Amino acid sequence: MLRRLAKCPSCRHNGEFEYTGAQHWPPEMARKLKLPDTTYLWTCSDCGTTLSDQELLPYQDERRMEAAIEITVQS
Ligand SMILES: [Zn+2]
């Protein structure tokens, strides 16, 4: 099972998304809508919403953020 890390725009879940499938557009339509020919779809493991690559928010590395806070406190 293919998975990726991202943030859900619907429930704010920050973590794993399961690969659901790919949506293929006819090349003419894709050009007209300025979309890639293939859109990959992912399902949120928390709320079950299916989202495309374009809709997913970038995954936020919380550990890295904590580290940044620690550095700020120490200095
Ligand atoms: Zn979600």
C-alpha cells in the first residue's frame, strides 16, 4: 500500500495518506484547465476524505518545529 505524508485541509490531520488511485484527464481538457494529465488521489487516514495532490497541504514536521522552539529558548 502506497502512502505519503501530508496535512489534511479538511480535518487538519498531519500524517499518513493512503493512495486511492489516479484520475486521468483527456489531454485536451487537461490543457484547457491547466491541470496535469494525471491527478493522484489520496485518502485521509483520519476523516476519510479523498483529496488530490493539489488539495493536500504540505506535511509539517512537528519534531523539527519543537527543535526550532528549543533553540529559540536556549539562545
Ligand atoms: Zn482528514
